[in-house]
Amino acid sequence: MKDISVVIPVYKSVESLEILTAELIQVMRDLNQSCEIIFVNDSPQFLPTVQTLESLKRKHRGVVRILEMRKNRGQHFAVLIGLSQSDGNCVITMDDDLQHAPCEIIKLYRALEENERIDAVFAIPDDRRKKHHAFRNFGSWCLSKIDHVFLNLPSHVIKSSFRMIRSDVVKLMVHNYTSFPAISGLLLQMTNRVINVEVEHHERKFGRSHYTLPRLIDLVFNNIVHYSAFPLKILGIIGLTVFVLSNLFILIIIGQKLLFSISTPGWTSIVVLIAFFGGLNLLGMGIIGEYLIRIIKEQRKANIEDLYIET
């Protein structure tokens, strides 16, 4: 068993991989920790990446491991597969573009080592600004707000793809993933014993980001749908509210008919029926939503042994 596993999803990267590997190995020597570097190739048909990874594995035999996806499934699935095959007491996840500086791993390691009550550490930029394009920074800001509103993210925590996680929590994440995994969402579903550590965030040196605006929107949607029942709760509240208001409206219309004798034939009955069945439909949707919430929670139910640790 290694001291530290480093999981890195790779998508069509070449130039950064050798630099990243050399820096990681040097950091582990400085920490005096044994390590494994797990590259998960999410671009199996991109030959330059395949060749570079094979070269690194030959050069750093026993340290570098290569996992190759059968087809492209996205960053989060790649990270999840790397986590499932990791063998370290602690696991680091980071990007392959050198924006996450390997030397900052020392800060994460020290933070986790000094506090046994912490399960994971998120690394965030020390100036709170990632060196991405403006639209991606805006997308990240939106994601952060959604996390706090919809996912009950602790107010003191900011998510990041640069993280260090204890192995026991990694095992829980691997055993409880959904069909659309979001790694930070999975982590926070398992534990709230997480903290932030400020680190440097560098400019991208090679290539360009593959996170487009549609991908960010898709990530936002997946986070809301798969890790929160909030939309269904809103639907239930709206259904109940409209049903109550429609019944009040029916009483008002009937009262007007009786007291003021509405002259248009059939108007009262039509309005009453529309209001009643409209409110009833929304109430029914709200009830169905409540059942769906319970089905989702039942599906995500963790084993009893996963819910506590003995101190």
C-alpha cells in the first residue's frame, strides 16, 4: 500500500504530462512519502497522448500507472475510475494542465496530517480567482452558488477539482456513485468534515480548456438533478399552494354567484371546474414529487457501517 495516490484524468494532453510527473515525484521525495501516479486516459483514440503515457510508464516503472478508458466518458467518470483503483492512504485528484501546482500538495498533506478529524481538503486559489477564461470563472461562480443553495454545501467550503481525500472516504465514494457522478458532490454526500486550503493557481501553459459553456451548463444540471431533491420540493410546495389558492378562489366565485347573481350562464361552473382540477393536478404532481424524493433517497441509502467512525 502506498502513502499517497495521485489520480489525474487525461484528455488529449501531451506536453504537460512529463513535466507534471517529474514535479510530482520530486514533491513526494520532499515529503518522504511513497506514491503512485495514476493517469486515467479519457482520450484513448488520441495517439500522441497514448504514446506519451506509455513512455512515462516505462520511464517511471512502479510509480506511474495507466488506466485507459474504452471510450470517452468525461472527467468525473475518469476520476472515479482512478479512485477505485487507487491504493494510497490518501488520494489526491488534480488536473493534467499544470494549473494545479504539484508543489502545493505539501500544503494539502500538512493540513490533513495535522487534523485527524478532517476527511478531505479542497485546494482553492489564494486570490480566490482561478486563471481561466472569464466565462468559465463566471460558470464556476454560478456552480458555487448552486452548491450552497441546492446541495446544502457548508458555507465555509468552496469546491475544487484539486483535492486530497482519506482512503476510507474514497472507498465510500466508489461504492455510492450515481450514473452521472460528480466527484465533489459524491465527497460531500459522504462527509462534511472538509476544509479549504489556499494555494497558487497557475495560467494554462499548453493547449486550451475543453470545458465549453454547454458542458458547464450540463454539469450544473447534473449537480442539481442527481445530488439534490430541491426542484421536486419546490414542485410540491407550488402544487399545494396552488391547490389551496384555487379552493379559496372557488369559494369567492360561488359567493359572488350567490350574493351578486353573476348573469353569464355557465361562467361560474366553468371557472370553478378549471380552478379545482388545475389545482388538483398540481397537487398530484407535488405528491408524486414527494414519492420521487423518497425513491431517490432510498436509492442513495448508504450502508449503516458507512455512516460513522469510531473515535
